[in-house]
Amino acid sequence: MEQRKKGLIRLSATLFSFTLLLALLVSPLSASEVKKVHFIIPGGAGGGWDGTARGVGKALLDSKLLEQASFENMSGGGGGKALNHLISTAKRQEGTMLVNSTPIIIRSLTGVFPQSFRDLTPIASVIADYAAFVVPKDSKYTSFKEVVADFQKDPKSVKIGGGSVQGGMDHLVPAMVLQAAGGDPLKVKYIPYDAGGKAMAGLLSGDVQVLSTGFGEALGLANQGEVRILAVTSAERLSQAPDVPTVKELGYDVTFANWRGFFGIPGLPKETAEAYRAMLKKMYDTPEWEEIRTKRGWQNLYQPGDEFYAFRFCTVFADQSMAGGQSYGSS
């Protein structure tokens, strides 16, 4: 009898321990319980996606909001390779976030990608980055108006490089601006590179005369004196480069900012998605993030979950219109 009683006590203790463990395993994550994130970057080193993922990761690590972060560059198909990888390996990717921007929507809607952004879980947008037109330090161009003048004389004489595919934002932004200047956007001689790092190398080697890129990607080399930024697409001059004019003040009625954000796997548990969103939201209040954001000239743009989903649709149609006024776009 005594042995039976002890056996029942041991069984009850075992069941209690198992129940407690199970409760801990299935309990919703909080922002403080996100310990580790793997970032997939759908382009090469030095581009906007790369800078955003690594900048966010560094801020989260330095501020102790995250214990571990890993990064994987996966170029190919204008972002399609990374999208396909995340979807096809979803069962083992719950701790992964994919950085992306407008191309994931445009290429899904136009059938370029066999998969769709709709298959993913939208986490949140995090930043907006203005576009910039950049030349080498010894370029003959001292004003963006000179670039426009040469384009109007002979469009083929001005080769413009960028870190996105044909039809991506690094292509569409100069097309929009040159169209606003009275030129034919279809005559833009655009040279695509695999991400911003290679595009910058193409500029510095003389393969192209002008680089269309994100302001944050150009700012570092501009401060080092390696390149000059001729114009930016913000509505007003930016504090990080107060001597650089906007294209609008030069007489071309275009303003543009490129959103970037994160996505999770298809069917990501709601609690996990909310934990990621809470972690990213907390990041904005840290000095570590503010230092990175300011250094790169980014604007805060936090749009979580369904808000992010609706926001992406609105901005795609703004981008596709190729009209003046504020829009948010790719890469």
C-alpha cells in the first residue's frame, strides 16, 4: 500500500513536470524571449537589402534585444531564389526573417516569381531610404542638371548603373526623374548589377557614369570623398548631406522613398510573428538603432502586420504609375 502511494506520488510529479514543460513550450513568445534570428538577404553584399538586414541585426544585438543573429546572402532571380528557398524550406525556418521591399510584390503580381508574397507572413516595414544619384569624385558632372542635359542630347551617352534588375527601382527612379525633365524614360541606358556593392564598383571602375542607389548606400563613400552625390529624391534636403540638392528643387517634380521590411515563413504562428514585431518596435527606442539609422540616412517607417500588408499594396500602385509625388518602392 505504501509503495503504491509512493508510486502515485511519483507519477503525479512526473505528470506535473511534463504539463509544466508543455506549457512553457507552447506559451506565446514575448519580445524578450526572441533569442535568435536568421536573416535571409535576397541580394549580394553592399546593397540596400544587405545593409538593412545587417543594420537591424547589429542594432538588436548591441541593444541586447537579441542574443544571436546570422545572415545569409542569397542572390538570384531578382530576389526569387530567396523567396523560393524560404517557402520550400519553411518547416525549418520559423526563426528566419526575409528582408525585402517593393520588388517582392511587383514580381509576384506580374508572374515573374512562381511563388507569391501572399504566401509569406508580413512582419513589419522598418525603414524608408531616399534614392540618390551618385558620380565618382573625379566625374565631369558637377550637377545633376548636366546629366539631364547630356541625356536630352544623346540618351545613349549616359550609362546609369544600379543594384536592381531591369525594371527595378534603381532603374525606375532615374526613368521617373528624366521623364519629369522632359526626356523619354524608355531610352534610359540602364546597367543592372547584383546588389549595390557591385553597382558601386561599376561606377568607380568607369563602367557607368552615374549610379542610381539608396542614399544610405552612398553616404559612407561620399563622406570619405570617394564619390559625390548630385541629388536626392527627398522632399527637402537631408541633414546628413545639407549641400546636396533635391531633384525637386532642381525643377523635376519627383519625390521618392524606398521602404524595406521583413517577412516570415508561410503560416508563421501568430505569437511568434507578434514577438518579432514587438522586438522591432522596441528597437526604435534604443540609441544603438538611432546611431545606425542616422549614420545611414534612413527614415523610421514602422508598419506592422496587417498595416504593413495594406501599405505595400498602396505603394506598389504608386510606383507603377511612375508619376510625381511621394511614393515608396524597391531593393
